[in-house]
Amino acid sequence: MENIEDLYRRYAPAVLRFAAGLTGSLTRAEDIVSETFLRALVRAPQIRTETALAYLLAIARNTYLSELRRGRPEVQIDEDFPAQAADPLDRVAAEAELTRVRRALLKLPEGERAALLMKATGDLSYPDIAAALGISVVAAKVRVHRARQRLASHPSNPPSVQPGELR
């Protein structure tokens, strides 16, 4: 078992990407990351290294769901996720595409969005996604597949986006 500082260094970026995808807000995502690692600190001796990322993503998702249940108002998507394009026109196009994808993600049902983000941002295996979400492996695969299909057929996505491209 790694200490909490090592876990933070290793997994905080993945947890932040996951939380940002769930919330659509970098500020809220940072709060969720803080809460996630605070909760993990209490349980650090129980975390097995091979399942640490799945465990942390499950904590982040539960923190997000707790916020929703408490009725905290939803915040509009932050536009401060900078695209890394050298040419200003490429940067504008990349930012517009990123905004379209974020908006489409936020329209997915939460369970599908969480499963897809775990697969895409954390590159978790289906058994790890299933464990983190408390569902079967088959259900995890179905959620990721449905999320990919919904994103591919979303009206704001160009027709060239295929479900397989989101792997």
C-alpha cells in the first residue's frame, strides 16, 4: 500500500479529469478531488494498490452524487480548460469542439457518464468500473457502450464521430 501522498501524486490528475467530466466545472472538480483524498486518507490502510484508482473514482463519484442530493445548484461549464494548439485558429476550433463534447457529456445519464469517464480518463478495466460503480461487468460494458452511442448520435457532434473513437 502506498502512502496517501504517493496516491495523490499518482492519481489526482485522473480523479480531476473524471470529476471535471462529471460536473462540467473545474472549480467543483477540484473540490471533489480534495474531498476524495480526504476521505481516502481516513481509509488509506485499506486501499489495495491494484484497485486504488477505481476506489478513488468511486469516492469521487459518491461525493458528486452527495452534492446532487443536497441540492447544490448546477454550475455552467467552465470555459477555462485551455486547448493546447499552436495556431490561434486551431485553438479556437479545438476549444469549440471541447465545449461541444463537454455539453454532450453533461447530457448523458449520470451512470453512463461515470462509466464512460472511468474508461476514457482513468483507462480502467471493465471489472474495475463495475466494482467502482457497484454493478456487474456486463452492466459496466453496456453503460460505456450506450454512452458512446449517445455521444456519437448527439446533434452537436459532427457525423464523423464514431462510438469506437472514444476508447
